[in-house]
Amino acid sequence: MELGNISKPTYGPGPEAPGSSTPGLVTMAHGFLRLVQPNPLPIELINFGHSQSEFSLEDIHKLLLYELGFLVCAAIGALLIILVSLLGCCFCCCRC
């Protein structure tokens, strides 16, 4: 196994959909991921040489913008879990 140059790695093209027997599902999953997270990763915030404890408000804003799609999906999921549970409880307890 050849590791290559570890100190200066070379990267290939971006992620591609793998060959599959279900290309429709793969296309749908990649479409969802592109919809949820359209913003590129803010690479300037990832600094392995220095301390990560100092984030400015602009850095936090960039990170939240990067994760905005996942945050919206999590909020909708939590809302649906609560509403479906309440609705089920109402149907079970209040059978009118």
C-alpha cells in the first residue's frame, strides 16, 4: 500500500455517485444532500496548528450558515415528533 506524500496530499475531483443497481435512489440521495447543504465548507476556520478555542461572531455565523440545512431538517424532525406524539395521544385518549 502506497501512502503518497502525507505532508502535502493531492486531492482528486469531488465526490461522485457510486455505480449502483439503483441509480434512481442514489441520484435522489445526492440531490437531497446538495439541497440540504449547498454551501462549501469554510476551510479557513479549520486550523490544526493553532488553538480552536477562539471563535469570533463572524466565524460562528459562517459555521451556522454551512450547517443551516441540517439545522432546519433537525428542527422539522423534532417538530414532527412532538406533533405526531401529541396527535396520537389526543386520538387515543379523546375518542369522541
